[in-house]
Amino acid sequence: MKRFVIVVDMQRDFVAADGALPVGGAEAIVQPMKAWLAGLRSEDVAGVLFTADTHVPAIYAASTEAEEFPPHCEKGTPGWKNVLDPDAIDPAMPVYRLEKGMFDMWAEPDLTIAVVATDEQIARDAFFAELKARGVNEVTVIGVAADYCIRWAIEGLLARGFPVEVPTRLTRGIRRPIEQVIADDFAGAPVRLEAAA
């Protein structure tokens, strides 16, 4: 049985100290995350999905997110770009991309997942249903921010029947660390914290 990996929003605006919305400590997880991703093997992992917070100024200005956070991750800007290199991942392993306009990667009904190598587009819900049908039995989630986009990613995965693993040293939160998020929001759920990632 294989697992799947989701790398949440490792974009310059969130990771760099001078980004538009820096997450405290995010720069410190970049190198460990690169090494961890480079160590994944296709016999164990069914693929890696990179999510990207993606905003258009006119739409963002009217959103509920804009009431809490300044503009960030505007599509096409340097702050929107991922700080990780998908090409460093084992080429035998499929790599995917999901652009989302909200904290919750499950909230927008018509999102598609792109196959990075071919740009083929797959409906998000069909994609995860197919993973389940292929016997993927756990999803590992890493990235930022633990108390926002990661929290929503976990909730949606659990709703779709996937147990979740979160390596604690490969995530950072804005107001709550991942340990507190799991204790507060997912007590008793099949979410496993992994201290030694």
C-alpha cells in the first residue's frame, strides 16, 4: 500500500522573511523539506501534490480572507512562486499542482489538478477518488500554515476517508503550531504526528 504527499503553499510570500505574509519559522523548514522530498521513492509514494495559494487582486479585495490578511500570492508575481523545485523529486514519481483561491483546498467546486509533466488537468474530486480506489492508504501533509491551509487540507482528507500523517518539523503555523491544531480540532481522528521526519 502506498501513501500520497501534499505540500501545502510553500510559496515565497509565505516562506521568505520579506514576503507579503511570512509564516514564522517557515524559512527554517525549506532545506529539511527539500531533503525529505528528495528521499521519497516511487515504490512507497503514489505522487506529490503541490498546492498554490493563488489570488487575483480584484477578487481578493472582496473576499473574507482580505478582512484578515494583506494581499499575497498574486498569480504570476515572485511572491506566488514555489520555493521548492519539483524536479528534485524522484522522476519516477508523478508530481501534481493545485491552484486554489481559498484557505480550504476543498471549498471551490470546480478546481482541477494539473499533472506537472504534461499539464493534463484532472478534476480534484475525481483525482482523490482514484487515489482511494488505487489503495492509497495514508496522506502525508507538510508545508504552511498549520492553522489555516493545512488544517483545512486535513479536514477534507479525513472526510474522504484518508488517514493523515503530519511530520511536525516540516510545518509551521501562524497562530497555532500543528500539535495544537491536531489537539484542538482533530482529537480522536486518524491524524498521526510524526516527530522524526
